[in-house]
Amino acid sequence: MRDVAIYGTGMLRVSEHWDLSVVDLAGRAALEALHDSGLDRVDALLVTNMLSACQTTGQLNLGARVADWVGLRGVEAYKVEAACGSGGAGFRSAWIAVASGAIDLALIVGVEKMTETPGPEITAGLATAADADFEVPMGPSFVALNALIMRRYQHEYGWPHEAFAPFSINAHANGARNPLARLQEAVTVDDYRNARMVSDPINLLDASPIGDGAAAIVIGPAERLAPWGQRPRVLVAGSAAATDSLAIHDRRVPLHLAAAEQSAASAYAMAGLGPKEIDLFELHDAFSIMSALSLEACGFAEPGQGPRLAVDGSILPGGRIPIATFGGLKARGHPVGATGVYQLAEVARQLQGEAGDCQLDRARVGMAQNIGGSGATIVTHILRQA
Amino acid sequence: MEVSRHWRLKQQRYALVGEVCPSCQHKIFPPRDICPDCGQEARTTYQFSGHGEVYSFTTVRNAPTGFEENAPYTVALIKLDEGPMLTAQLTDLGEKPVEIGMPVEMVTRRLRSDGERGMLIYGYKFRPALKAA
Amino acid sequence: MATLAPTDVFIAGVGLTPVGEHWNSSLRDLALEAIQAARADAGGIRPQALYAANMLAPALSGQTHLGALLADFAGLRGIEASSFEAAGASGGVALRQAYIAVRSGLIDVALVVGVEKVTDRVGPSVDAATAMAADADHEAVQGLTFAAQAGLLMRRYLHEVGAPDDALAGFSLTAHANAVHSAHAFLRKAISLEDYRSAPRESDPLNIYDVAPLADGAAALVLVRREALTGSGGRPSVRVAGSAVAITALALHDQPDVLGLDAAERSARAAYEQAGFGPEDIDVYELHDAFTIYAALALEASGFAPRGAGWKLAVEGEIGRQGRIPAMTFGGSKARGEVGGATGLYQAAEVVLQLQGRAGANQVPEARVGMAQCLGGAGATAATHIFASLER
């Protein structure tokens, strides 16, 4: 297996892109990444997306559709899907192919179009990530499922709701410095206290916004990456994926993200490092409870102590383990099938020193973790400067 | 919910029929044919009592397609007395506030309807357990 | 005989469910059946990764996230798992992922499983769902269906090659004849030329015997590298000799050469090159006859007939079991059944069965090298795999 480097990235603003179709979004992000890489051709194009297949007015065969749009006829192209974990899963699929020499250059493009679908249909689409026979028919929305976890967590560990506020405040503060973020306004603890309940105890500021978006990354063999000015090379140091039951009610320990622990442990081992060496963590903060659980599962906090890292400022840009540095899912937005690619592109830009106003002072090793459903697919990647 | 799919899941929806693993005696609901505990085949049916307690709960306000007319409604994780957990709506709550740990029992109720001309889908919901006087 | 490398990938086991209307089985039940059969066939080996192939579950079953779902349901909770989709080519694409992963050394035992459950819905919603493989904005929105696309192609083909209306009948007849003794086939009755000629019309010039029936099913394969291949009961070992996926424009109207099946040609060429074989070396060809026209076009695109002559292979009996290029040996999509994202894996499993001498009454004598090729949409995506057995 050879070293794989990030050749370039492309990201669109997460927004309501009324004038752009799902294919337009993907194509633009792909072109931006190709341009950033100085390439006009790749061997494979992988699309990561969740919702386009969910309605009979949707689009299958997105791989071919997008590759053709970008002018890449003849390449290998297909879609990778693992619900909201699609982005990370697709990147891993491409990494394996490049690292093993099956192909040389791969372009991963995550795309999601959500804002032109009516509310109940989006809710139903998101629910396809859950167990369609035993969770969904009972009526819980995806938010409700996460609310069940948060309520139990608070019950077991005694955290007041307000302890989760800093997750939201941090994300929004970072998003305010990211011109590509869906939500670019800071929020206060009062905003959090007064936020409307969505599915108790989850309020509006605990939950990430939907949006249209696309992000793309080109990867290839590290040894062939031509120098790009002063830009540091970014390598894939660790990659791993694990799964768990789809339904929360089938988990061994519902308050533990077992697949996060498993995939993080494998990624750490591959990279030859541990939580202490991670300078930033783009975790999957679809809901604030997921931030807490992710931090715990990846070894940054003891079980039940995740919120402490929020309360004591560890998650801030100047803290011990900065998270959501571009706004995270909470403020940058959560275009579900594309999110995992956004996370990785953001880590790459931090390590390349190209994070603009979101730039951290110290960013040599970064971790991105993408979650499908309520924790059923979890893909962890570690990138490092080299 | 499609007719044939609903028909297949009937035994679980109406009667809380699951499985018991012949190898390790683990009780399984919903049924799944391979025991999640020991990995052996598990197809022996097992009838659950329908009693359990609330593990967690929440109120759904933004309902998915098909459930809009019932919103807001309360959904919960129920830990059955025999061990497994399941997801279900709570019903017959009256004025009673829901609490984690509250004992509940299964009833069969209408979950949703598939539009004006579609099927009425029935299934399990849970209500606060009625105590003997 | 080819020189083997330690990275060579072998098929340790295959499992298939019969294709049909499985009223008693859910999506996950079907997948489990195929998974267990494949694992048993591989000596009970436990995979470390699962690659799922499916196209219609999100639209027809309200279920995405099949990778994790099937891994958990099959008692493999925790292993890495994802789903791969390229419409009707999903099976081949997922197989390629499993192949790459095992070849890389990262994964020792890979399980690839394709499943479709189409019978919970009926009629228009299924047609709308399969039309999703076409261009949503410019084809499907016009009311173009998968069958209509094939109708357009067939009409153009017959016009260009000057062939009679029943020129493609041989594909249907051969498929049905082979399915009679195929235990997992959906339609097991032979049909006659008269049946074909008098069949009711579909999207003309298609008639119903030009159209493969979409039904439920699941197929799975277990892949390992050479060192993990235990002597599985003395049957020939089968390796993946070539694996390639290619795409072309999605919409028919965007394709530069509508009858050229460009993606199939490219992927076949790449697979031949990797394998060190040519069309003359292929003993059995499981092509994707979602409609009879695709069988003719695939034979041409993959080098078995010159352009415009693919239909003649069916007329002259060359695609029968004793012919020059046996195809659809278990019934093909037309009679074994079309299983959407799982078709590519049925094809692969059938080739493996042929090469291992396990094809029973359908056995192609001395089959050593086989090709499986599946198409997404009207050939927008093509996945081609070549398998070869080792000389014992």
C-alpha cells in the first residue's frame, strides 16, 4: 500500500441553491477540486449522496451522470452510500483503490440537494437511514431518535440541557468566519435557552440545518504529487470504518458509539498515534449529543464526560481539541450525503494552511469522523502534514 | 406501508412475537434469525409479555410523511421485561407526565393511515401500566 | 496457464436465492439467505467487510444504509460495510470494490451481496423507480421509461442493420430454453418463435418477450486471496482475472453513438487487457439482457461480433450452450430474472458455477474462462469481470 496524498479540494457554500440541480452542484465542486489539483482528468469519480435515490422522481446512476457533466467520459464512476456516512465511506473506497494501486487518481464528490423537497418528504428521506421495518413505522423522525439518546444521556449522567450549549455556540462562532457556511451568525447562551423545541430535549440549536451542498477532493499517490507553491503536502495517515445496528434499540449500549470507538482505534493504529496527537477533530455534530458521544468514543473524554470539554472550552479553536472549526454540521451545514467530504476537505485545508479566517494555529494532524444514521456506520480518517 | 410488507410484519406488530435463541436463551425482538448475542441461528418463536419500562422518550412535532395528522405525538424506547428494547409510540397518557423508568404495557393501536384510500396500519403502542387497585 | 501472484483474488463461495415473487421474504431476509449460502459454500468463513449492491430499496422500501443493515442482520455486526450503486451495474461495481479490497491486502475475506425487493410495490411506482436510471431532468421527466429507452434503441438498430422485426427473438428463446433446468430461475418455461412473433407489444417495437421481468432476489460471493483458499472439496479454483468499470453519457440523446454501448466496450477492453485474454478465449458470457436489444449490442461491444451483426449470433445458435459464445446459460435476465442491483452478482455467481463444473444440466462443456457484464441504465455504466479457473 502506497502513501496517498490530497491533490486538491473544492467546496460550495451550503445554502439554498435554487438555481442549481444536484448534478450542477456536484459538477461545480468537482471542477473546483480538479482545478485546485492542476488536473483535467482522473481515473475514477465517486459520488457520495443519500437522498437522490429515495423518491421515484430522483436520480440513480449519479456516478455516470456527474462524470459525464464534468467531461470525464470513459472513466470509472459510481455512487457510494452509507446514509449520512456516505462521504466518509466514499473517501475510504477511493483511498483503498489508490493506495493499493488499482487506480492512480480518484475524485470523490459528495453532493446533496435538500431544499426543494417538502418538509415531510425530507423527514421521510432522512428516516431511510434508520430501520425501515422497526423504527420508522413507529413514527419517530430522525431528530426524535437522537432525542431519545440525549434524554437518556442526561438522565444517566445528570448534565443539564445548558451544558450542551457550548457545542452550538462554538460551531456558530466558527461558522461566522466561514463564507461557505450555511449559517453565519454567532449565537449566545440566551439564544440557546430560548430556542424552540424540535423534539425534546433537542431544540433548534442542538440540531444541524439541512441545505444543498457539494464538496470534492482529488487524491493520488503521494510520490507523484507535484509541489504546489508553499502548500504543505497532506497525507492520509489513517482510514477505518465500522458498523453497528441500525436501530438504537438494538445497540448493546445505546449511549456508546461502539462503531466510532472501533473505527477510531483502527485509524489511530494505522496512523501510529493517539488522541493526544490530534490537533483538530471534525466530528459529526448532526446533534449536540453526537458531539459529546463522539468525543467520548474517540478517547478525548471519559464516558458521560463529553459535555465537560464543551463547558471548559477545550473544543474552542484555541482549546485542547478544536472541533467544528469551519462551523461543523451545526453551522456549516449538513447536506447529508456530502457532509463527510466537507469534513475531510476542511481538515485538508487546515493542514494546508488554507483555512482563511478559520485557520487554527496548530494543525499538523487532523481527524474527520462521519456517521451514518444514529451511529450504524462510522468512518474515521486521519490526515497529517508531511 | 405496502400491503405485503405489512402482512409479513403482522405477528410482530399485533402480537409482539419475537424469537428466543436456542443456543444462549437470549430473547430477541424484533426477530432476526441470527442471535445478536452469540451469532447462532435463532428461529424459535417467543411470545413477549408486552410489559416493559420507558428507557427514553421524546415528542415528535415535525412528523414524517404519513404521520402528519397525528402530530404532536410521543415516541419512546421501551425496554421489555424480557430484555430487548424496541421503538414505539406512547398512548393513553392523559395528564400523566412521562418519566424514564415508567412501567408500560403493550396495546394495539392505529399507527397511521396511508391516505384517504389507503390501508389503516395498526401496530403496537405502549400505555402506562394499569396497576391493580 | 497464467502466472499467479499472491495478490490474486479467488472466489471462495457463492450463494443465490431463487429469483421470484417472494411474498414471505423481506429485503433483509433475502439478503441473509444469499449471504448464508455463500458463507457455507466458502466453508463457513467469516468476512471482514461487506459490499452491498442495490438500486431500488430507497425508493421502494424506504431503506438506505443497506451496508450496516445487512452486516448486522447477518450476524456480522461491527464489520465495515457500505452500499454501491450504479443502477443495473451496481452488482458489478460492488464486486469490483470487494476485489480491490482483497487484492490490496487490507481485507482478507470480503463478502459482496446484491439484493432487490421489488414486489412490495406494484405497477407505476416500480416503473417510475427503474426510470431513475435514466436522466431525471431530460429523459424521465418526459415520461421515458427503461422500456421506452430500449424501444428507441431497438427501432434504430433494426433500421440500421436492415434486420427483420423478429431478429432478436433468438435471445429470448435461448434464455428461456436455458432456464428450464435452472433451479434459481424465475421463468422456467421454454417459448417458441411463434410465441415471440405473436406476443403483445410493449414500448414498440418491443414485445413482452423482449423485456426481462423484474423480481426479488439476492446473490452473494465471498472473495479471498490465494493463501486463504482452502481446497474446497476438489472443485476448480476460480480467480478474478479482469475487473473494470466505465461510464458514458447517461441520456441516450447525449451519447455520441447510441448503438455503440461505449461503456461496455471500454470496460470489456480493460478487463481483457488485465486478464491477458481476448473474446476468443471466453467460454461463457453472462451478458445483461434487461432487454433483448442489449444482448445484441453487448455482443458487438465486447468483441464477439462485428458491428451490426450481434443479432445473427442468436439466429445461428451461436449463443447456445454448444455454440461459439454460450450466453445467458442459466436464463439471463429474461428468464432467470432481472434483479436490478443484484443482477451483476447473479451473473458472476453463474460464471463461477460454470467454471467449477457445478452448472448441472446447464453446464457449458470445459468452461475455463468466463465473462460477466452488467449495465446501468441504457449502458451509461458498464461493469465487466473476467473469471478464470486454474487447471487442476
